[in-house]
Amino acid sequence: MNSSPSALSVSRETRLPHPAQTRTIVIVNQKGGVGKTTTAVNIASALARGGLTVLMMDLDPQGNASTALGIDHQPGTSGTYEVLLQHTRIADVEQESPESENLHVVPATIDLAGAEIELVPQVAREQRLSKAITQYLADSDVDYIIFDCPPSLGLLTLNALVAANEILMPIQCEYYALEGVGHLLRTINMVKDELNPDLELGTVLLTMFDARTKLSAQVGEQVREFFPDQTLVTLIPRSVRLSEAPSYGQTILGYDPQSVGARAYRKAATEIAERGARVPSGAARRGLER
């Protein structure tokens, strides 16, 4: 019997349903501080611990997702930069995360900071990642590919939007929560029209929820009104433990699996796995057309 930590971590989690085909999800919000990377790594870990195979593509030059998943991303480490600029195969640079044997990561190094400029003169620059993903899926059987993007709408994020078929947008339950969302929706609409007609806003996740304040509840109501079908039931609470986990090279699921943050992300991952992607309904579609 396999009694490795990764095998045990999967056995203790609720088994999640496999998708009919690989789901490619880009986690994006150009507004900083919304829990984007925290969401990316914890959803990826929860899916993997639920028995699903997951590839995480770290597209943020800061490499925070790589750090949180215990992945080496020192300068000189091959990763996303080489995939985008040197046509390196994803299978040649992915690393297994200590979080789960089901979770592999393509790390981001500081070299990626120059990729935005270096991509500008390249032919089909916005399709580099999409082509790499297509090549990867031809040889690899994976349930989810998740892209963690920088807090901007530059060429790195654009590559992820072209490569993915779903968007997961975290929105914090604080003042100005929807600030910039309209611009993001217009960008999504542009990408759908010009580059990737399969792209859909599949999931909205409310983060940094504080049950002690009326503001959090009001923001939640506003977001649910605007995105009635996409917004998950699960709320991610504001939590010190969630903030601490990355400094130990872990997700909250590995750092404190019984914490409220860990329970919330497990529930969110379960919702995502069970719901699948949904076509934006009335309110969201109106947002896309603005």
C-alpha cells in the first residue's frame, strides 16, 4: 500500500468528479490584493488532493504561486519564461509539488519580468502559451490547467486568456470591490471576439469576507446581483492563517488543514469541480457587452 504523504493527503479528502475534458482556468483580476494567487494555489491544491490531476502555470514574475506550492524558482530555473520565449516543452520544465503527487507546477522566475517586452516583436505573441498548452495536452492526460497571472492586463495575462477556456475572477469584499471589473470585462469581450471565442467567465469567488461587517455582506449582494450564476456560494474569509501559509512554502491546506480558510477553499474547489463551466447569463453577458 502506498503510504506516502501525498497519497494520504488525497485519501483524506473528498474525491472530486473528473471533468469530461481538460478544464483550462485563468485566475485573473488586474486589481491587486484581491487574493488572486492565494485562490490559485489553494484551489489547485484542493483539486489535486481531491484526486484530480492539475497543472499550475505561474505567469507572475514574482513567483508567489511557485513559492506557495513549494517549487524551486531561483534565477536560472527553467519555467514559464522558457515556454513562452524559447519554445521549451511544458513537460520538460514542470515540477511536482510537495502538496500532492497530482499537482505539477511550471515555475515563474524573475526572468519573466522581461517577457512582456521581449514578446512584443514576436510573431503571434499572444498565442505562445496556447500553442504550448495544445502540445502538452497531446501527450498528457490532465484534469485541470490553472494559470496564475500578474495583476495587470499585459501580454502575460493576454497569453493566459487566449490559452484558457474559463475565467475565475476573485473579488474582495471591501470598498471599491468592483473597481476595474468593467475594464476587465471589456478586455474579455475583446479576447473572445478576436482571439478566443471559447473563453467564458465561469466563476466568481468572493474573498476576504468579514462576517462582522455590513460592508462585506453588501459587497457580496452587489456581486451576486451582477454575476448571479457565476458567483460561488462559498465565501473565502479574511484569515491571518491564509496570509501566513505561503511564507512556509505551503498552501493553507498543507499549513493548517482544519482552519476556516482551508475548509472554505475545499468547499470552493468542490463547487468548481461539480458545477463545471457555465455560459454567462443575463447580467454577466450585459457586463461583457459594455
